[in-house]
Amino acid sequence: MIFKDKEEYVSRIGGTLITAEQITAAVKECAEKIDGIYDGRPLLMIGVLNGAAMFVSELMKHISVPCELEFIQAKSYYDSTESSGEVKLTREIERDISGYHVLLAEDIIDTGRTLCKVKALLESKDPLSVTTITLLDKPERRLVDFTPDISLFTIEDVFVIGFGLDCAGYYRNLPFIAEYKE
Ligand code: IMP
Ligand code: MG
């Protein structure tokens, strides 16, 4: 554990940027948009583990077009708040995705490297389409040219935790998004 005790763990949770209620409202609105885009056509949701797990779960609940779920895992952040620069795929999609409309879901886009790499990988597998969606976007931090098709919240250049987002593996279970206090 990176904290000496629970008090220190709690003390690092900064101000709330986005409340649980705001997340739910935005996700519901976004699910309606997705229903409209796919217009009854089945979609294959692919979440990027571990961060997108909560976002994907919440989003799936409100989508009404036929929807399947898969996960891929990419790692770029290790035990710090800085990107290592290298993106590793630690879990691949095993099924054939050709013939599917893919909705690739991420928790946050920072430098853009992860989603850029994962999107290219999925596109090489010949799906009908790949649409990218992110809960949070930090456009100021971008190092590669990448714009998500759908973004729920744009935030400033601060390190955030909660609703799937972690710092060294902790805080993913917070139901809201807060700033991380170094
Ligand atoms: P990118 O490849 O730099 O776009 O980074 C994307 C990944 O970095 C995300 O999937 C997150 O896991 C992680 N990340 C980026 N910014 C934050 C943050 O503010 N809090 C927690 N994780 C973050
Ligand atoms: Mg992530």
C-alpha cells in the first residue's frame, strides 16, 4: 500500500470535480445518443481495463440496442501519476470482431497514446466500424493527434481519481470523480 494508514488515504482525496449524479445524468444522455447512432444495429462494446470497467457497466445499463461486451487491457501508468510513454496490451480480444460495430470505451484520454494504439489494433481486425467513447478527456495533455468520437466530460490538466480511475490501484471505487492531492 502506498499510504501509511487510512487517514492518509482519505487525505489524498481532493475536491469533487464531477458528482455521482452528474455522471449518471451524462451517461444516460449519452446512452440515448448511442441508441440513436446504432439505430437498432447490434454493437460490440469493448472496454479498456481496468479504468473503464465502471463506466462501461454504467453505460451498458442504459443502452437499449442489442449490445455485447468484451474487454481489452492496456497498461501505460504504473505506480505514479505520470505516463511511462509506453503502452502495453496485457489482454487481447480473442473473438473475431469482423462484422461488428465496435464501441471502444475508455475512462480518460490523456496523452492519447492508449486509445490511438487500441483503436488501430481493433481496426486491423476488420470490424464494420470503430467508434471511440471516453468518460473524461484532458485535451491539454495530448501528445498524439487523437480525438474521441464521444466524450462526456472535458477536464483541465489535473490528475483525477474515482469512478474507475485510480492512483496506484486505489480509489477506483469512489462513486464520483475527485482531484488527487499529491
Ligand atoms: P493516455 O494513453 O496517456 O491517453 O492515457 C490513458 C490512460 O492513462 C487512461 O486509461 C488512464 O488509465 C490513465 N490516466 C490518465 N490520466 C489519468 C488521471 O487523471 N487519473 C487516473 N488515470 C489516468
Ligand atoms: Mg485506463
